[in-house]
Amino acid sequence: MKDRLTTSSSFEFLDYRALQSLPEEPMQGSLSVKTDAFWSYCGPLLRHPDDLPSSLHDWAAAALSSSLLPLLLPFLTFANEFLAKNGLNHYWLTIRATKATSEFDKPRWHTDDMFFSNGPGGLRAPLARREVAGRADGKVKKPSLDLQTDWKLCATLLGPSTMFIPPEHQAAARATSYSAKRALATDHTCTSIRCVGCAATADAVRDRLADELEPLGMVQAAPGECSVFRIGEDRGAVHSEPCMSGGDRVFVNVVPGKRDELANLVAKWGMGFPRSWWIAPNVLRGHELT
């Protein structure tokens, strides 16, 4: 990544509003979440408001109390410019709206998988190969990577921001996470995308890391800031969803990629490219970008 993260850094907070000479505090107004829902888009950068798929507006009407555009567009403008400066012109963009919940009162410390990896954890990995990284026999399967990027961006438009272990403790947090996975993993082959063995291990790892990483503290992006951070087990930023019991949250996730990587990925799921779609309770509709 150009001119952003040093070799030893795993994440950085960037004030995307200041770079566009916008007011310091984003105006969230009376925005609230009506129902848990997400919207996704996979394709070229959405550079202008007219480029936004109609499905985004349908999703917002179903999930939110008012328009998201005043909050979304400044971040999207920044993300588009950031990716373009790094030679990237396509992304996987996801907006997730969540009602207040106690699900993350206990942190879920983790690093994100390499998105386009053919190895364990990557979305291109065959199901049978998506095994827990730490095996009971002490051997760790290293993925064979064919990546365009090892970083991503995220921003919280409403509610609390993603939690990160402070930079000076990231290496220790990754080591602790690795040790916990090795100690608690079971050697098994996944037979379902919702594997019971993987879920049990993930719960045990989550419990242990919540206790062991608590003394390290945490930091969060301020309103109007986004996070750019590395992914992958070796250098990825250890982070967690924030406590959301106090109110609603709207979160944006941006995964950069090559056109062919993204097109091939959605093709495996029977989708065209570019593609946008959304899911919300009691609304069973998909939307293809035209």
C-alpha cells in the first residue's frame, strides 16, 4: 500500500472528512436502523452518485429510517480515491445495518482472512480445505496466496467504531491468538459451511482471547475517521466488533481486488458481474446491477 502503513504497522485511522474540507463531526441526525440487514456490491468503483445501484436505495428504505447518502458519500469518495491511488479500480463493498444487540458485549478478537486466498479461510478455498489454522498435531497449513492486496478499509457511519488492539501490542496479540488457536483446535474436515467443529473452536478461542487480551486495551476510530488495516494471520490487525448494546450501528466494509478475482468469485456463486444485492428479514430479493 502506497505511503500509508509502515512495514511494522497493522492499521491506521484516517480522517476522510478533513481531507475533503467537510465539517469535523458527521451529521447523523435522526438516522436509526429499522431491521438488521446488509447490502453488497461487487464491481468497478462507484465514482458518482448516479453510479449507485438502485438496490442501495431499496435496501436503505427497508433497513433505515432516513437516507444514508449524506454519511456514505464522503467516505465513498475517499475510498474511491484511495483505491485509485493504489492502482485498484474494483472492490467488494458491504454496508451492514445492525439493531442494538448484546452479541458483542464480549469481544471477538480476530484477524481477517486473506480474501482471495486459495488456502484455508479464503473465500476461494474449497469447502473441505477450510480447516482451523491451528491443528491438533501442531502443524499449521500455510495458504498459497495469489493476492492483489493484503489490506482493506472500513468505516462506521452510525454507532461505535471497530475496536483495535493498540499498535504497540498488535504483535503480542497476534502471537496470543495464534497460540490460542493451536491449543484449542481440533483436527477435522469441514462437512458444512456451518461446521459444528469450527464453531465450537471459534467460541472457545473467543472466550480465551477476551480474557487474555483485555489487559492490552483497545482503540477506536473517531467519528469521521475510517480504518485502513492489514489482513492475514501473519501481519493482520487484531480487531473486534464493538459493544453494540447501547444503540444501532451502520458499518461499511471495503475489500479491494482485481476485476478477474472479483468476477470469478461471484461467478462461483452463480452471480453476474458487476453485482449488487441485499438481504433483510422478510425481504427475499436479490438485485443484479444493470
